[in-house]
Amino acid sequence: MTGIGIYKSARNSARILGSVLVFTVIPGIQSITNVDYSLCFKLGAFNELPVKNATEVVLHLVQAMISNNEGYLKTHRAPLLYKSGVRYRPDNQGSTEMQWWDIPSIIRAGYADCKGLAAWRVAELRSAGYSAIPEVITDNGQMFHVRVRGPNGVEDPSKLLGM
């Protein structure tokens, strides 16, 4: 399945329409593509945003990943995150290219960063009928960490998978 990314400078929103990901992009994001459920973002002036705005950007991108994963889980079988064999591995430090991987990409690689692991876990919990949301935390507005707030409180897939 191949989708297309539609982007413009405007307010945040993301939703899946059939096989097409329609995404309204926040200033600071240079591009988005969706091919075979893969999301790729390159952040431009991201580090120049105020902390609150930067945290909001990360949250909205993770929510887009979750929507993508939920769509994937409706039509495909995937192992449970904690039984999949994948491990935590951080983004390449100092790079503007960040991992924004979906479930199949994570399975292929065998690892993911906190964004991908949390997006998988939230989608997995929601698909099983539980309430779950991503939680983005930061100390300085440049380093972010994504956890899951689920039915049993805060869960950190990254820590559980090797961080």
C-alpha cells in the first residue's frame, strides 16, 4: 500500500483516510511522506521553538504514528510489543533526521527509539480496548522522551526494552 503526505503550514492535525495519511504540518517540519505505512519527518527549525511548542510538535507527530499503527493493526497481525524481540535504541544524536517508525519498520530493524516504542504500545493497548495516550516529557526542550499513560498508570516501553 502506498500513501501520500499532504503538507501545509497550519495548525496541527493528522488522520488516516483510507490508505492516505493527510497531515497538516506545524512550522518547523520540512517534509512528510507515508509509504507502506512508513512515516518520515525531517525537523528543520525544531530546536528554535519554545519548549511548550516543541513538546506539542513531538506529541502531535507521535499521535500521527499511533494513528498509523492503529490502522496497521486493524488489517495486519503483529506480535505484542514486549514479545516481539525488539529493543530500545536512541536516535542518532546530533542528527536532524529522527526515527518516526511504524510497527513493520521497527520489526524489520529489531529496534526503535522511545517515540516508536510508545506509539506501538499505545496503538496495541487501544486495539485491545484499553485507554492509552502518549506522554512527552523534556528537561530542556531539545531532548524529549515519550512514555505511555495506560490503564495501569505510566509505562515506559523504552526502559522495559533496554534503555
